[in-house]
Amino acid sequence: MAVYRISGVWKNSENVITNYAFHTVRVDSLSRATNKTKQQAIALLETPGNTATTLLWNYNSASWNIGEIVQVVNGPNEKYLRSNPDNKLTDNLQHLIDFDWIAV
């Protein structure tokens, strides 16, 4: 059983998320980000007992805030990650930091 935070994403040329920045929550710290493919991220979150929330950078306080719960959803064509499905920008994790400037 593990707890994760997702702080950012990598997208392809069609603006589709392909990779996620995963952090492991430890007793008194948070790991550095680890790049996980979409398939790896789905497998981690489908493992019983594993959970994840978004991790949002707050520019006003210069600190990280825990965001929404992330779940695996069966889409019309494939599985994907999404947060609380309430038709907001945050639903599909598109609002997370875009790490495209860091090589995958």
C-alpha cells in the first residue's frame, strides 16, 4: 500500500498527457518526482490500497498544496487518470505543471 502525489505532466504534440510526475509520500517527507508513463500510473493506482492526489504549487505562499483525489477511469477508448469528475479544468489533470521542458 502506497500513497502518491502527482505534481506535473508531460504531453505529446497533440496535447495529450503521456507521462506523470509521481511522488511517494513517506512518513516525514515526499520523494523527488519520478516520471511514470500513463500505463505505469494506471497500474500503480489500480493496485489495491494505493492512492494518489494532485500536488499543486501555490505561487502566493511558495509552497505545495494537496489537491484532489486521482482515480483511474474507463474512457470510451482507453483508461486514463482523472480527479473529481465535476466538469472543472482539474478533472483530467491538464492543470498540473507542464514538464515538457524536462526530457521524458
